[in-house]
Amino acid sequence: MDGYEKRSLQRGLMSDIHHSSTRNESKQEQHQTFNMEFPMPEPPKPNFSSTIYTASELLFNNHYTYGNRGFNNDFMTTSSGLVFRSADSTNRAMREIENKQKEARIKKKAALLAMSLVVVAVLLLNMTRTEEAFLRNTQDEEGKGTKEVSKESQLASQIQALELNESEPPPEEEVIEDGKEYLQPFRYFADTTTARRQSDSNFFFHIPRSGGSAIKEIAGKCLGKTLAAEVGVRDGHQEDILLQKVEIDGASYVNVDTTSIDGLHRAANLGLAASGLSDMIASSYFEEVGMLFDLGHKGRAFTIFRHPIERAVSHYWFATRSDKAYIDPSVSIEDYAQGQGIENNWVVRFITGKMEGEITKEHLEMAKEILRRKFLVGFLDDGEETIYRVMKYYDWAFDNDETKRMQQEDCIRDLLKDRTNVNDVEYELPERGSQANALIKWQTQFDIKLYEYAKEVFDEQTKDFGSKARKKILRKKKKEGK
């Protein structure tokens, strides 16, 4: 190779090196230009279920800054730069939602309760107005029918009852002796020998066909006392939600029915004994009526006896011949006494609560003890003396006006004469020794023995409750040794 060719070759190599260097520099410049004009894109955001995160709880919010700047404690950042809500924050959010839902439910219930109270108030107002209009329209020209007694007087009676109860010394629980646990259901009946409290309630144990209807009329119509019996629920008053007095046929009654078990429950729930509205409660249930009384409002019981054979015969004719008959009139008195309608030892059963099964001497002794301790005793065939004792025991009195007093006395005598279980038909008692007499005597054998014992109790109570004339007679009997 000559010198020319050698130099040409050198120039060519140098040119290639130069062009190669130029291309490399151009590529570096292009790469730098790309880095400056196109920044790295942000990582993609994950798409979580809407049941976990709501639109108001975005994973990427204004607290997030690329590069973890402006980090909020409620969020957690991953190594890739994604921000997630922390578990504590989620729990707080859920609790807040639950609290708001609970507040909404409470507000809804309060609104419903308020609406209910308004509706009840409107209904009561309408019922009162309707009842008053009905009573005004149904009263006859003589002022009879049903009408409400003054609300003011009723309220005054209840306030007075509360004041009397508070002014008296606290009552004491009755101590039941060993062996007499059967007295436990009657602990809220006062013993006849204990001092009377003004908060005590008078209770008449009505033995059917023994003059009880006359006693109730004497108390209501003759003496003007307010009764709790069955009459007070007439004209829809069994639906009343509050106790009140109503006047029916010239007598005052409380709007309860104490002659049925359901009625006794209603009277107990309404607080009959504590209300002080009734002067006498009447019922043929003894043990069950105890639900009305409590330690501060005890019951004071009295009852009227009629000879059991007379009572059974009266019941037979009433059940077979009266306008309220419920036994086939073809049933003879002998068939009746053999079990087709007769009441087996009714008095002993209703006093002791032994409603089923056989009555024994033990039940009779229980009935005697209950009668002696818990009852003022009277007799149908000794009506005037009985009424005298009832008035003294219950602290009742005749009117101070002489004319009104005489009217009350005449009213009592007339009722004792005319209303002591007069049957629609006349009848005679079965003769002694007859089959009917023997059967009735067997069915009522324990009632007869209790009746004889009641006479002894009646004499014992003469000292505390008898009239002067009866005390004199009793002293004479004792003197003569009778």
C-alpha cells in the first residue's frame, strides 16, 4: 500500500468513528428529551366492591399525595403508593352509621307514641261527650235511668280515702298460727275483733236464696250507700277504663261487676278497694274476692244465713218455675235432691274453696274457724237485728233528719218483709221423714252443722254489735242457764 492509499484509509476510519460518535450523542440527547417531556404515569387505582366502600369513602382523596406526602392517619399506604382506609377508621364509620340508624328509629317510635296519645285523648273526649249525650237522652221524666255521679264528688271521695289511709297507723300483717295455714288466702280479710280502719272495705258475702237481694237494696235504696255488685256495668259501663259512680234507678253503683270472676279481675286492676268509691262490695265469691284487698285496704265481711233445707227448696222452685228457670219443670224435688240440680253443701264449699270432691268434717271445721274470725253473722229470720248489727259494724247511721230517718226505717221494714226471696209460686217444705226431706238433708248435712254453729257466733257477737234489747235477752238466757 502506497502512501496515498494509507492516508485514504486512515481518513475513512476517522470518518466512521466521527459518525458513530455523532449518532451516540444524538441518541443520548433524544433519551434526555423523552425523560423531560414525558413523566412517569401514576399506578392504576384498584376497583373495590361498592358494598365495602361507598362513594363518600374514596380510596384516593385529597389527603393522598404522590410520594406519600400529606399522609392522613385514617389511611394506610402500600409500597406501591396506594392508600387504603384503616380498620379502626372503618369501624368508627360503621358505628356512626349504626348510631344514626338507632337515632332515626327512636325518633320514629317517639313520633308514633305521640300520635297514639293524641288519638287516645281524642277518643276519650269523644266517648265522654257521647256518653253524656246518651245519658241525657235516656233519663226519663222522673229522673230515673242511668247517669253519672258528679266527677267532683268522686274525686273528693278518692282524695279523702287516700288521706284517711295515710293518717292511720300502718297496718300489721296477720300472723297465721301453725296448723291453720288454710287461713292464708284470707289474711286480707279483717278479723271481726280488730279495730276498724277507715281504709277497710265492707264486703257482703251473698249466699243465694238467703235474702241477699233485699240486703243490697236496703244498703243502696234505703240507706243511700254506693254498691259494687253487678248493676254498675249496665249500659256499657263494663267498657269504662276508669272507675266511677253511676246512678241507676235511684241508687248509686260503681261501674264494676263483682259477681263474676272476670268482673273481679277488672275491679282489682282498676283498684276498687283503694278508690274508696264503694260503701259495700257484694259477691257470692269469698276466696276470689280477696284479690280486691291488700294490707292497707282489708275487707270486712258479713253474711246472712238461712236454714239450708229452706234454702235448697227455695232454689228448687226458683230453678224450675220462675221466669229465670233453667231446670226442666218435670224434674221432681226428689230427683233434684238426688243430684239433678241441688247444690251440695254450697256454703262450706264457697267459704273453704273446696269446689270439687267430697266435703269432710275437716272442711267443716275450717269453715267454722273462718266464719268465727272473719264474718259478722246475720240471719234472714232475724232481719231487723241483723241490719242493726251491720250498721254498727260498718259505722253506718240513719239520717239526722227525723222525717228522713223514719222513711229509711220504713224502707228497711218493707224490704225485709216483701223482698226476702219470695218465689213466683207458693210452696211448702217437704215434711220431716219424707224422702225429699231426707235427701236434701243428706246433700246439705255440713251446711246444716255450719248453720247451727253460726247461731253460736251470732250470740257471741251480740256483746260487741247487738242491740240493747238483744243484749238484755242474751243476759237473761245466760242467767237461766240456757
